[in-house]
Amino acid sequence: MRPRLPEERPTEPPTGYKIARPVLSYDGTRAAFTGVSLGAGRPYAVLDEASCVYGRRHSAPHRRCDCGFHCVHDRATAEGLLCTAEHRKALLLEVTVLGVYIRFERGFRYGRQRVRRATVPPCDCGATATLLADAGWGRPGWRALEAACGWCRGGRRAVAVAEFARLAGEGLRVVAAAPPASPEGLPGLGMPELMAEAALLQARLDWFQAELARLTGDQRG
């Protein structure tokens, strides 16, 4: 006889955490996510059902397969995954585990989910991200995005964080993480560092004034 897994009947769906890459459809009308490991080849919507990545006809999750959505129980564990170099630009997702699931020591494997909240990391320059810009790679029909501020966006195609949430739909909430605070006890900046910071701020101001003039039609130099 095969041992039966214990059954749970929770009063409300469990909550889990995971990391994922944001993606935008080629025509710019849909926003979704793609996994960072096994399910990276199939983008999923805010409310979606998993299918077997190996093309088998069974429903996910299956006891004898590793298909299905995956998440961990606690937020800190998911945040720890963002420390690796290949995952630094991923988003942190808070999800509701729906339908059938298999519980493991660190998380769940399940067949249906709703993404409730997505946290966008700071831009590479350290500023709070206001945009999700073209990351330079993607999947068939989908462009991968990464966090960016207005200055670091450059000429890349991008959508505002709020616009990404609107395109994703289903009540998704997208928030931008604040830049990390500077550790206490570190020595202050010297004159060369302060001069470099001042030059960067002036360059940002010049760019802002040029963009404002372009939008208002004021071409006076």
C-alpha cells in the first residue's frame, strides 16, 4: 500500500513568498512574471494555474514530479535568495497558495496562485526605482524588465511601476523598495567623492530641465 500524505483543510489559503522576473508582452499590453529556475520558460499571470513543465498530462502538483508553482513559508528566506548575483534584479512576490498543495519543510509546491504584492528592488545606482525598463533579454513574445530610475533608464523602453501593476491586473500591488540605509560608523566622504556627487546631481538636473523643456515645448536654452 502506498502511504497517503496528510491532508490539510485550512480556514484560509496559505501565504507564501518567492522571487521572479517581471516581463512585458511584445505589444506592451500585458504584464506578467517568469520564474528564476525550473519554470523560467513560461511566464505566468497574477492569477494563474501551473502546468507540468515536462509536457506530461497530469495536473500540477504531482507527487511523482516536481512541477507546479513553488514558494517558501517566510519572507526572510525569499529575501535571502535575492543575495545571489543572478537574482539581484528579481522582484520579491507575496502570493496566496490556492487549490491543492504539497507542504515541505521550507515551503509549498502547488497548482494555482494569486500574486498579491510585488516589491521592486532599488535601481543599480541606488535610487528608488520608478520604472521597469527593458533588461535586454526575454522569452518568445515577452521582454524581461529590470528596476530603473528615470536617469538610468536612458533610451530603453520602460513602464512606470504603477503602470505595470495596472497591466498585470487582478488587484496586484507593486511597491518600490527604499534604498538601503548607509551603515553607521563608516567614515564620511572626502572632497573628491563630494565633487563627484555634485557633478552627478548637476547632470541629473540638466537632464530633468531638458526633459521638462521637451514636454512643455519650451526650447529656450
